Amino acid sequence: MMEHAEKIGLLADSHGNLMSIRRGVRRLYQAGVQALIHLGDIFDSQDNDDLYEIYTAVTRANILAVKGNNDFQVENLLAAGTGFDILSNEKIKILSYLKHMPMRLEDNNICYAHSLPFDSIRSFYEPIDTGTTERAADIFKKTTYSVLFCGHSHDSIMFRWAAGRVTREPIPSDETIFFDARERYIIIVGASDNGECGVFDKDRLCYQRIPITG
């Protein structure tokens, strides 16, 4: 589905907020997307009242997803049989869903991850945005992706690699960012729990930050 979609809607860090997922999906389809990707932390290890409803909303909307640190924690809690008041058949479905959730998705030279685009558990615990460019510069050095889309840090921020220099830049909500083939990018989408989502246009090679409430 992702390979044939020209416009991809991006959500991240819903943290158990069912309404933000529903509103985000609706807002992204209004923006004309053909596919949806969630960049992790769909669930929350502390806020789990709507666990099965969230699972149902995400799967019915055909949202592709990568695993976040909270999703990993919920998976472990379900496997241990602790922490959740949930029916047995619902638990089986959610646990199977979480076990098969990948650490990252790749589409040619585009990567989608919760945070660092690697396979280790620390990858979805360590934020890329620490207020400096140090960790982003290390990712640019260790990977060849032209664009990495991720979450974990809840604010919308862009890191740009251009001619060996890395900059940290805000993403205005009223501006379309066009990707330069000579540059590389890390886009932190921002938390849907805070009213953020975004659209990646693969045909035009651009990104737009979208407010969920708009």
C-alpha cells in the first residue's frame, strides 16, 4: 500500500489518546492522503483505558505502524498478564499486533521509525532531538537515508544535512518544506496527543505539518 501511495499521512505519539487518533485520521484523509503511518507510541503504558478501542481504530483504518517504547512496554505487560483489565480474546489480538510491529519501515531511501532508525531496544528510547544537532549528525553519518520520519520527541522539528553541516530548524505549520536532492533530512512529526500530524508528498518530495484541529 505504501509503495503505491503518493501522499502519506503521518501520526506519532498518540499515547493512548483515542480521540487524537480518530481526529488525526480524519484530518489526514481530508488532506488527500492515500496511506497512513503511525511512528510509534500508539499505546501508553500508564493510560490504557481504551486499549482495545485504539487497536480497533488503528487496524480498521489500515494504519501501518512502527513500534515505540510505550508499545514495547504494553506488549511486555500483556505478555506477563499484568497491568490491564482486558478480555482474553482482546488481549490475544492486541498482543499479536504488537509482536508483529516492526522497529522501522523503509521505502527506498525513506525511513520511518519511532526515534533512532536501528534495531536495538535503545533505538526507541533515545530521542533524536536533545536541543542540539549532535545525535542527528550521528544518524546522518551512520545511515544513507535521504529522509527519516520519526516521533518520540513531541515537538515538530527538522534536522537538515547540507554539504556536511547539520542544522536544527522549526517546522512552521503554514509552510511546505520541499526536499532538495543534495540534502538529507530528519523530520520529527510531533505528537498527535498534542494536536500534530503531517503529510509527506512522495511525488512532489515535500512535507507539510498539519494541525489535527484545523
